[in-house]
Amino acid sequence: MNKPKVELQVVNISSSQVQAGAYAMLLAEKDGDRQLPIIIGASEAQTIIMELRGITPPRPLTHELFASVIQVLGAKILRILIYRAENGIFYSYIFLSANEKLIRVDSRTSDAIALALHTQAPILIYEDILEAEKLNLKEEKPVSEKDKKQKLKNDPANQMQSIEIMQSSLNKAIANEDYEQAAVLRDMINNFKHLNSID
């Protein structure tokens, strides 16, 4: 049975009001008004924000390494699909094409989305899951896709949120005495501030 699917896009990441140290990634229906929040960890939030902002780290992150390996092996990421939701946890598949075969790989949703953003692959969800898990919003004026992207890019609150997430990861790296990672994060924060002119 070929269930109806809906394409999503990442529109925002913010601190979770429910779980301390976690973040809420907000996905929006590409050609509609429904929105879907997914709770993710700090490092996953940092990775996705870097992809959204076009920040390139000095060395490849895990999802970038995975994308490079896939490419070297002659495969291509076709799409990701959020195929199940249970108790607030979302389950995803990464669909690959290799040697004229379709390959399906199970993945954490945050990893799959980071990979999709990096490779510009579509993010899909089954229609019934989106309908069941969507945010219940009051009637508001529809916001265009262009306006959503512009708000994410230009909203100072979103920019400060991005820095807070990276700063949290920097503090954790220092606490764990992972000074190499701390130096990378420090440089990324400085680069982000410079690109977005945040004091």
C-alpha cells in the first residue's frame, strides 16, 4: 500500500520548554500550514543549525562523512521518510539508490534530517503521521515559504538561539576536556557572529 506522503522543511530550532538540555526542531509542511515539532539533543541541534546557516566546520562532521562515503561508493541519497511516531519519538528511513537498487536504512530522525539538509534531499512524512502529530495552532495568517526562510535567517532571536546552542556544546566540550572540539566550536561561534553581525 502506497500511503500518501507530505514534504517537510526545517523552519526553526529552539530550546525545549519540556526537556532541560533538549531542543525543539520545528518542521513545516512545504505546501501547507501544518507544523511538526521534534525534540532533539544539543549536538544534533548544533549540526542542523550549521547546515541551515551554511556554516562549514574545519573538519567533516559525522553526517558529512557519511554523505561522502555514500558518494564515493557510487550511491545517492534519494529522500528521507519519517515513517512512525510513538510516545514522542519519531522513526525515519534514509532511501538510497545504488547500482540501480533501492536501499532503505533505518536512522534517527535528527541524523536523517541533517543528512537530507546536507545533500538537499527531500524530507517526507506519511500524511497520517503528520495529521496525528501536528501542532494545534490557532487561526493565523498564512506565512509563505519565502517568509519562513527569511525569518529564520534574519530574526535576531533565532540567531541568538543558534549561538546559545553552539555555546552549550562548547561548554560541554570544555567540561569533558575535549579541547580540540572546543576550539572548533569557538571558531564556528566567532564565524557565525561575524557572518550575522551579532555582538
